[in-house]
Amino acid sequence: MNMLALKLALFSTALGYLAVDLWVVEGPVYRLLHPLSTAAAEKPVATVNGESITRAQLQRHTAEQNLLAGRELADTSRSASMVLGLVNNSMIRIRARYNDRNLPPQKQQAQAEMASLQNRCADEHAFAAALHSQGYTQEHFAAKLEARLLELACLERAVDKHTEVNNEALQLHYEQLKDELEIPASRSVKHIFLATLEKDAEAVKAAAQALLERIQAGESFAELAKESSEDERSAPKGGDLGTLYDDGTLPLEELNLFGETALAAGVPTLVQSRWGWHIVLAGPVTPAYTPSLEECRESLRSAIESAQRELATDAYFNAGLKEGRAKDHIKIFYGNK
């Protein structure tokens, strides 16, 4: 009886999904059963300055974005934002077209991009075949690349003036973020590791003690690590664990690398952890410090410019959309049957 109830529940769920897919959202099953007719494909979802954006373009753009985002099926809840993305693309394309005399030429850059793409293919014929599979000739694709580069140049010119970061802004942001920029204490660490899991713990300790004595007698720590350490990651590098920081993410707290009772620098020391025995060789401790403005000036400037560029780009398109709709130059029909 329970199995019958489970089957009925699954069947009801499947029917519910199909109902939503077929009659509400026009999902993947609907699109499989109802491929766009020529008339439906050409039906506009929006117009920008009299130029139509069709359902076929929306479907293709959505598929491309899903592919880039790693989604196997279309996310219909994103369709409205996909339309806006296409509207934005149309706005910048039209503006670039009518301002191309004021923009730097992009033909040479487009040719360089084409050459770079062609180098990824086995030969020129393979490149042409790859373009043909996407519906392009080499000439058409080169023209498309040049147009796209002009669009990017147009957008860059529009937002560039809003991304300037002066010294006063840098100083202000530095003061606001200074406490978060602190670099914790650190030191370089090497070790030779012998595991005790499923082994005689005393025998492992004796072997580690013997290795320590060989190091103390002058043998190379790095060579003994390559020869004897059971840490597969660090052994090939002479036991080098790199630089470790006092930030709460130490791999083994038992190694006691920081604080008043920290291991002495430059002295190989035998230490036990829950995994086994370690011969640890630690460098001197570099105290925690906060980098000066000069030390992080360029990375801070880059981060601020990137954030301002994103905000300026959104503002640019939002203003263009608002103006276009107010003047009836932009119309969005998506959602109307």
C-alpha cells in the first residue's frame, strides 16, 4: 500500500511539473515539443530605436548564457533579465554605430583577436569549419569582432570618467579598511613526517629520533625529507610546507609555531601530533603588521576602480533604458502573448 502511495505521489509530481512546463513557463519540454515556428521566432520581444529583438535571439542568447553559467536547462525565471541584457547590447551597438567616427579604429585589434582564435585550431581549415558550424564566415566573424570592440570602446569612454580614483579617495578607503588589511604573524616551516597509524608508536618515535640525530650530525634536512618523509605533498620539496600564518588555519596546532612557547627558529625539533611524529624546522617569526598605504596603493586603486566601473556601467544602461522608454524609443513586449 505504501509503495502504491509513493508511486501515485511521484506520478502526481511528474504531472504537475509537465503542467507548469507546458502551459505556464514554456519550459524545456514545451520547447522540445513546440520548436519555434518561423513566425514565432521572428516575433519581437523588444525594439530599440526601431530595431527588433526577436524571440529567436532571446532563445539563442539564453542558451549561450546558460552554457557559460554551466546550467543544462534554461532558467525561465531569468528570461526578463535576458531581455534587458539584449536591450543593453542593442543600445550600445546603436550608439557605437553612430559614434564610430569619434572612437579609435578597432580593425587591427579585431585582426589580432582573429589570429589568436585561429591559433587555437589545428589549421585555417579547422578554424573556418568551426566558424561555419556557428553560422559565420571568416569575413562575417571578423566584422562582428570589430563591431563588438567598437561597442566596448564606446562603453569604456562613457564610464571611464566615473572611474578615476584620486589620492584623497585612496586615503579615505585605506583608513576605512586598514584594520582588515593586517597581515598576521608568519614563518616558513619544513617538516619530516612519520605516521603512527596502524604502526608500533614506539618504533616510529625511535625512527624519528634517529633521523633527528642524523640532521643534528650535519646531514641535509631536505635530502632526508625526500628520502624518509611520509607527507607526499611536501617530501618532494624537501619537506617545505611554505609560509604558515597565525590566522587560525594552521594544519596542525600541535606544531606550536606561534606564541610565547613557539618552537625556536632554526632548530630541528621532534614534535608529536595526532597523526604521528614530525621533525620540524621553522624559520624566524615575522610579526603581524598592517601594510602602509604605499604598499597597497595600486591593488587598492584597482579594486576601487573595478567597483566604480561596475556601478557606472549599470548606471549608464539604466539611464539609457529610462530615457529610451520615456521617449518611446525602447519598447519591451516580453510576456505578452
